[in-house]
Amino acid sequence: MSKLILNSITVKNFATFENQTIEFDNKYNAIAGETGSGKSLILDAFQFLLGQRADKKVVRKNSNSAVIEGIFSCYDQNILNYFEEIGYPVFDNQIIIKRIISNSGQSKSSLNDLSCSLATLTNFSKRYIDLVGQFENQKLLSPNYQLKLLDTYGDHLDLLGKYEESYNTLQGLYQKKVSLEANLSQREQRVDYINFQLEQLNSLDLDVDVEKSLIQAKHSYLNAEKKNALIQNLNNIFTESDTSIVNQLNNAQKLAANNSNLIKKEITNKIEEAKNYIEDLSYELTNIDRDDLSEEDFNTVIDELDVFQKLKRKFNVETSELVEIKSSFEKEQAELMNIDNELSEINYSISSIENDCWTQANKLHDLREKCSQKLSKEITNGVQALNMNGATIRYGVVKSETLTKYGSSIASITAETNPGEGFFNLKDIASGGELSRVLLTLRRVVSKTDSISIFFFDEIDTGIGGETAKKIAQMLKTVSGKSQVIAITHLPQLASVADVLIVVAKETIKDGKKTRTFSKVSKLSGKEQDSYVTTLAGL
């Protein structure tokens, strides 16, 4: 059984589909129907589930939105772990993808009931699903993907994984070297800048308590000035002005003495006591602790506080963060002064890891060369069995002068469809039917160990018929033994051997003056399937 199975696709208000659920078997599913019935719409819905951008034109007329939902069953722990790692855990072994396309053109996507990006769906589909059709074989024709298939077939994936780790490390070192070299070219200018910043930052003791102490000293000085002025004013009132209280009491004392016959002695004594009290009060005021700062000290405090404020405004931080900024500058300064040593170490590491990469890449290339010969024979035998008599397929691998993430090999698939006429690149083969047969054979051979679990073949039977169609059908059946296969077809040979035949039909319904078109699906097996295949063969 396939590790990943598409159980169903539900489409609502999607073009001519009003509300239909298409259920699939876990092996070979054939989709048939007359031209224009809506077969291709199932393909479109499937592609939307895999991350393809949707057009608002797919929304059924008079509907606000189209909804497409796909439900997959997963039986492979590696796939389950993959979804856990990307943040979309699977529950009850069910993967649920949903797309909503509004008639305004906006769309929403969800994976396992969590909102997701189209890139997330695309990455999932690239790993585990393959869509092969008249216009969807670019992936299979990619040299890099051909290398992956070759490594899958030859069981080189572990070795490739170890190489990729070394290669990624090497790329990281290259990037760091470029960054260091860029810093080196700008080092003098940058160091001057950092030194200037540190000169300012080092001019102060960058401490919150120090700043608080300076603020307190400033306030103390300002308060001392106020206190001195107050004491002076009071002393002026009490003793030090011409009109002071003491002078007034002196006058009162003299006046009382000169008129002692008119005022009791007790009054004169009380005037004396009042004078002495005021003089004592003035003395106490004069001797109050002033906590004075000198003007010079005060100016120093103001200057330091001004620097604090300028630095905070400059870096847009509070005092507590100035320490971190200073530390950051000091760290960068040390790193800049150590660039030469770092570059020397990195160059040494690059040389060592480059050698390791080349050793692994060369080993991988040698294995690929040997494996490609065997694979070429298998594919050749496969396409000849599909009535491509005399055709020869060559899975070529040549060595590159540079390293890539795939090693030092470049893959290519060439074919000679007519003996003696020369080999041509697979994508340049004239016949679409021949190309389909080559791709299908390649898929059958590699599917034994490939990670792909679902194959969707669109019109793979184009340009073929008769015995060739029967052999294509049997090969699809073979592939479905390891992976789920879904194939859109118009040939009875492909429909007859399907485990499930899904038939798409279109009907027009009139409701008063309104006429609407509906696409509907039916799932056939047994006698119903045989009857439909007979009808299909007679068309």
C-alpha cells in the first residue's frame, strides 16, 4: 500500500461542479468522460490543492466562493514527522488541505485546519506527489530531478545526504568569507567610526546610579542657592539692614530708656529680651549647613549630565542600554582587529571541506555512472515493451568541473527512437506518446524506492492505442502496486484495468427561464465498469 493516499476531493461551486465529492481507491484510479464533461476540472482542483494559484474564474456563477478540500491518509512515520516539523501536525493519520477562492480573486489555504501559505502546499507536493501529463513533465525533465531519480534507483540517498551536509557547511564558510572580506575592505573606516563612538561612551561612567548622583548634586546646588538667598533675606529682616528688627528694637530700647518715668522697667527688659532673641535667631540662620557646591563643581556636573543626554538621544536608548551599546562596539572592534586571523582559519577550513566534498562527490559520481548504465537498460527494455520497437534510452552522467548541491554530476536522458538516427535530448522527442511512455517507464522503474506516493497522470495515453495502450495500462497497474495512481484517460484499455473507474458527466438543467450546467461524478466497478468500457470502446 502507498505511504500516502488521496482519499477524496470535494469541490463546491467550482466551475460546473456545484457540490461533488470524488472518492479514490488506494491503487489505480481511472477518470473518464466525454470531452468537456469536467475531467480536467478534477485535475485543476488537484493542482490547487498542491499550491497552484487560483483564478476567480473558477468560482461558479452567482456564487461567492469556490471551496476545494482534499483528504489524504498517511501511513508513513517520516511523512508524519515532516508535518510535525513544519508546524502542521497530523491527527488520526489524516491530512486535510482546503482552498477557498472568492469571486473577488482572494484565496485562503489551510493545512490540517491551520492557515498556511501556498509555498507550504507546494513543498509538500514536491516531496510526495508527482503530476505527469502533456504539459506537466518539466520536473521529470529537469537534470537535477533526473539525478535524484538516479540516486533513488541506485540507493545513493544516504551518501547524497552526507555530501549535502558537507556542501552546505562549505557554502556557509564561503558566505562568511565574503562577509569578512567585505569587512576587511571597510575595516579602517569602520574602526575609526567605532573608536569615535567609544571615545564618547568612555568619557562617562555609564551607570544609572552615577547619573542619579549627578542629578542629585545638580538639585542640591540649585537648592543651596535658594537656601542662601532665603537666609540672607531673613538676616536682612532680622539684623543686617537699616530697617532690621534688631535696629528697630535698639531704637525702641533707647526710647524706653529715655522715658523710664513713663514705662515700667519690665517693658524695657522685655524689649531687651526680644532683641537678644532676634540676634540669636540670626546667628542660628548664619550657621545653618549650606552643602554648597563650588560653581566649578556645578559646571562639571552639568557638563556630564549634558553628555548623558546627548548619548541617550544619539542612540535613542536609556542609560541602562548605553552599557550594552558600548559592549557591542567593543566586541565589533575586537572582531575587526581579528579579521586576518579569522580569514586564515576559514581559508584552511574551506580547503579541508572542499577536499572532503570532492572526495564524496567523486565517489557519488562513480556510483552514478555504473548505476546509469543499468538504469538505461531497464528503461530501454521498458519502452520497447511498450511498442517503441528499436528505441534506446541512454541515462547519461557527465562530470562537472564545479561542485553543486547535487555533487559533481550532470544528468541527461537522451533517446534514439529510430535506430541509426542518433540520440536526442528526451524533451526534444517529437511524439508526445513516446515521451509519455518513456516517462511512465522511468516512473515504474524508480517507483520501487522513490518517495513519491501519488502519481496523477494527465492524458498519458495521448497519441497511442491498440496493444501499446494495453501495455501502458498494465504498467500503470504495476506502478499502483507501490503508489496510488490516478489517470485521466479516454482509452478503454486504461479504463478497463482500473481498480476504480470515475466517470465524469455533464448535464444541462432548465429551471423556468434559467439554464444551468452541472458536472457530476459516478464511481464504477464490476459490471458497471465493464459496461462503460464497452461503450467507450464503441465510440
